[in-house]
Amino acid sequence: MASGKPEMTPTALSGFAGEIVRWQMAHGRNSLPWQNTRDPYRVWLSEIMLQQTQVATVLDYYARFLQRFPTVSELAAAEQDGVLALWSGLGYYSRARNLHRCAQEVMALHAGQFPRTAEQLQTLPGIGRSTAAAIASFCFGERVAILDGNVKRVLTRVLAFSADLAQSANERELWSRATDLLPEQNLPETMPRYTQGLMDLGATICTGRQPQCLLCPVQALCRGLATGEPGKYPVKTRKLKRSAQALSLLWAQRPDGSVWLEKRSSPGIWGASIACPSLKVTMN
Ligand code: SF4
């Protein structure tokens, strides 16, 4: 079934969470700079940077950001231009603007402390449901499901969840299935390991085109693999609408080497960032 109501196969997969936790300890990523900490400021910063951006790219930015803004109060007190300058090159600049606003709200509304539950974290700028759950799970051990792009891929395959995720009812159903799969026992290390394990599995084994099922810790449980076509999950019929744009950039340089830059209007894809003046032509 490619659309409509999801198939109502039972969610229970005995032993699934335990396998993910054990695999993460032995084979997952355990030495990234934002791991081995429960500091919500550091975890939040890494989660925002990792949205739509590869780990290898984030590493340098993360280190520079923390060096310049070691605490949420220092980030909140910064000028927006300084934050955007440090973000420059990482893309999706609305993330940087929200990051700054979020830091200011943490200071103004939460006395400088990040809220401790996913529900409260979601009230802050730029923190969606999955990011909130990741922070709450990593930092406070909350038993709550994440569902970022990698994890959606893993879970739809494991569950052979063939309903169309373009429909919000089906997406809600997948959230509910993800919650059903959470570890039952919540020891202090369990949720951070489980959450990280799902992320790691999606990033390294259960990848988009060619999942390496022979290496997968949950291959015996995976209903998608049992169908013979795990790669057909997740199903999402609504494709991103793409358009093409041609940009002409003006490079105006003085003999002393200084270049004419201007602040872009906000919002917009590069809103409030500093760049060469440009002229945009949209081509559909
Ligand atoms: S068995 Fe294959 S499809 Fe299933 S979760 Fe593992 S890697 Fe993904």
C-alpha cells in the first residue's frame, strides 16, 4: 500500500531496543565532540548544526562556535551579525537566527537553564519535535521518541511501514509506532544509547540506497528485509518542488583589497547574512 491508512501490523518487536543499545555500545559513534556530555547547550548546538548538514562539515563549526560562545548566556548576549558570521558557510541561515533567538529565550524565560522535557523544549525557537526529543533523551534520559530523516528510514524499514508519509495522519502513526518501540526499562544510560544507536544505524548501515543488512543488528527482526525490498521504505509521494535560480554576484574590490559587502534582507534563504550584492533570476 503506497497511501491511505497505514497497515496495522503490531508494532512490538521483541528485543529491538536492547539490540540497538548493545550495538551502539560496541559499534556506534562514541567519540564525536558533542557526545559524552549531558550539557544541553552543547547537545542543542550540535543537533541544530547537524540538521541538513553532514557530521564532517559540522566538526569545525562546532569547535569554533563553542570557542567563541562557550555558554548560552554568551551566545544570547552576542550581536546577531556575529552569530551569522560564525555560521557563514554552514547554510540554512534561519537556523542561526533561531539559534540566537532561542539562546535569548532560554536566558529571558528559563533563567539560563534549558527546559528538561521534550514538551517544554519544543516551545523554543528552532526546536522541533525530534530535536526536542533528542536533547531531552541525551541530556535528561527522557523516554521519548525521535524521528529525524535517518530514523524514519530505519523504523519504516524495520516495521515495513508502507503508508505514505506525505500524509500527516501516517506521519503521526509512525510517531506512535516509534514510541511503542522505546526501551521499556529506562536506566540512566539506556535512552541516550538507544537514541544515538538509531541515529548511528541510519547514518552508517541502514543508508538510503543500499542498506547493509548483513551487518545490521536488527536484521532478524526487520520486516522490511523480510519482504525482500527494504529499500522501498520509507514511502513518501510528495516530492520536493525544485526550481532553478541564476544569481549574478557583483564583486567590487578596492585597490587595498577590501570588498563591497551588504547585509541581505531578512527573512529569506540567506536572510541577514553578509554577502556580495546579487541579482536573482528565477527559472522554473
Ligand atoms: S535489516 Fe536492513 S533494512 Fe532492516 S533495519 Fe537493518 S539495514 Fe535497515
